[in-house]
Amino acid sequence: MNIIELYENSGIYRENVTEFTFDDTAKVQKQFEIERTHNPNLSPSLQQDLIKVMNEFPKELLFISSNRILYNFFAKTNHSRNRFSSDNSISVTNDAVKSFISTFLSADLDTFFEEKIAQNRFDDVEDFLAVKDYLPETSLNTLSQFIDDKFDAVLNTITNNPSQESTLSFNFIKHRSFYDLLSHFRSSKNDERIRTLLNTMTSTLVDFNIKSVFLNPMMIAMGNYKAVDNDLASTLKFNKDQTLANSQKIGSSSSSALSTGGTIVLIILVIRIILLMIRCSS
């Protein structure tokens, strides 16, 4: 449990609240005792930190409580947008919010990033980065390292003659969400990783059966990476557009062939019916 969860469970929320009162402190103390009956190992520092925050960092706490994404994340709730409609804007700098999260809530961030990257849930992380401007650099650097490690593991697997079984570990290279997330950390180093992945998957090093499954969807998804290098950006866009165009041509040809084949079958069927009718009439 973190301080925002305790804050949520204490029922302190009031729309347009601008400061905290003695009654709010009493609610925190009472709720903490209730929580400890369910979890005796709950550290007293949780209660102490929340009371300290209410007294010394009220603006930062109120800012988070008025931000739907941040509050729902840290409080582990799913309040609707209506819960955060407020005419009272909290005046606090981005750096102050970053420092606050770094001091009191960074463990939750790092755990979230680690779990989601391990589960290949890049879309969840990318959605959360809508509040990237308020997240501490240390946590963003941790996330970047998780992504780097993930990408390097893929490159290591692919360059060592992957088997059909090992492809399960890098299935996500076919999905746009990975490249969207990677774009938040665009760099020359990540450009080089993209080049290596592209060059390897288009070379003879990779088994044809694996290539047939991965190459086209990878080229389309990879086109969403925002490369630093302009030449690479142009290559990725060209590959995506060309692959989409080729897929559409194949789809059209298949539809045309299916249509032609269906017409022939229908004609043969009609002729057989006519012949049958002639025989019956004779």
C-alpha cells in the first residue's frame, strides 16, 4: 500500500478542496488502524508519510488527486472523468510533482514498468505515458533500461538462428505498440537496434518459415517508430507503405480469383441442372 491508497481509503476527498484539516489527519490515523487489522505488517511510516505530505506538500498531493491518470494509477482505482471535474486548478510546477512522486511513490512506478514490459503490455505503458511530464527522470530511465534489455534479448535470439519455439519470446515485434513505446525513448542507439532487427530479418540468417510469419507485419508495425535519423525514418516509411500496398494487391488478386472461380462453378452447376431437366423431360 502507498500513501495515495491510504488517502483514498480514508475518504478525505472533497471536490475543490484547497487544504487539509485536523479532521483529515484523524481520518488517516483511524483508517491506518483499520488497514493494520488486515495487514499487521503495515509499516507505521505509511501513516506518518501521508500526514507529513498533507502538512508539507499539500499542493502536490492535491494535484495528484485531481489528475485522473495519476490518481487512478496510484490509488489503484478506476474513477470516471466526472470524479475529477473541478474548477479549482492546483498551482504547482512539474518539477515539484516529479520530486514528490520520486520521494513517495517511485516504487509503484518501477514495479508497474517492470511487470508490464515483462508481460509485453507495451500499450498499457504507452497509455500511462500521457502523464510523462510529471514522472521522475529516474523512473523513466528505469523504464528505458527495461525496454533496452527487452530489445537486446530479441536481437540476441534472432541473430543466433532462432527456432520456431523461441519465436514466442519476440512475437511483439509484429505489434505497433512496441514501436510506439520505443518512440518515447528515440535515440541513435535505438535507431541502430531497429536497423539491426530490420537487416537481420530481411537477410538469409533467418529461417524462411519464421520470416514468412514475422516479416510483413513487422515492417508495417516498425513504420510507427519515430527514428532520429532521417534516412532510417524514410526507409521505415517506405517499407511500411510498400508492404501495405503489396498486401492490398494480393488481397485484391485473391478476391478476383475467388470471384472468377465462383462464377465458373455456378455456370457448371447451371449446365448440369439444365441437362438433368432435359433428361427428366425425355
